[in-house]
Amino acid sequence: MYYRIFEGNKAKLKNGSSYYSFECDPDDIDKAYKLLAENVVLNNQDLNSRELINFQDLADDDVKTMLEDAKKQEFISDYESSNEMNELEKAITLLTNRKIKLKDVAARTNIPYTTIRSFVVKPSKLVNSAWVTVYKLAKLYDEINQF
């Protein structure tokens, strides 16, 4: 299942975007906790803070319940879930989850490293980039995440 969380009143996202997308089994709360802790910082923290928020007090029957509780506690403003990611979500996830080095992304997609780096710094730039750029990144995401 694919999830997208949106910034809340008490916290912001480390990637500098207003949302963060991730893939997680609906019952894998450990993975969801880890992803939240690594990608969400309290508003009074620096975006580069290494201090992790302890989400262990969130309800944890499943990922949906946990995200509902995070929303209730205003760490996130909302969330979405779906069975598939679109190309833009794949591109942003590829660049923000860092499963591959940026120089390798640049080499495998023929997109200049400086352009890749600018997307990492500000993922929202991908929204206005050329469709072929998003497509190349999404295609690489699919290649890396083949099962």
C-alpha cells in the first residue's frame, strides 16, 4: 500500500515538501513508525535535526489507525492511501528515500546531477519539470523496486 502524509500543525516534513510518500504493508507498523520518525520533525526543530520524534504513543493496530492518531494529534494534517503510486510520486520517493546515490540516478537517467540535486533540495520543483524528466525518474524507481 502507498501512503502520502501531509504536514501537520505540530510538525513539518524533512524533505521540505508539504507531503511525503512511502510504501508500506498495511500491518507493518514498525516500518511506518520508522519512516515517520526519520521524515517528520517538530516545528521547533531544525529540518536537519537528528533527534527523532517518538511516535510510540500513537495507536498502532495498523498503519491506518496509526496515521489517524497522528492526524488527531496534529503531527500530520491528513493522509492518503492507494494501491499504486503515480509517476510524480515515484520520482519524489526515489529522490527522497535515498536507496540509490544521486550520482547513480544522474548516470542512469541522463539527467544532470545538479538538476537531480535541486529536486532533492526542493522536491516540489518536480511538479513543474518536464514530463520526460519525471518519467525517467519514475522508470528508475520501478527498476529499483522490482520484486
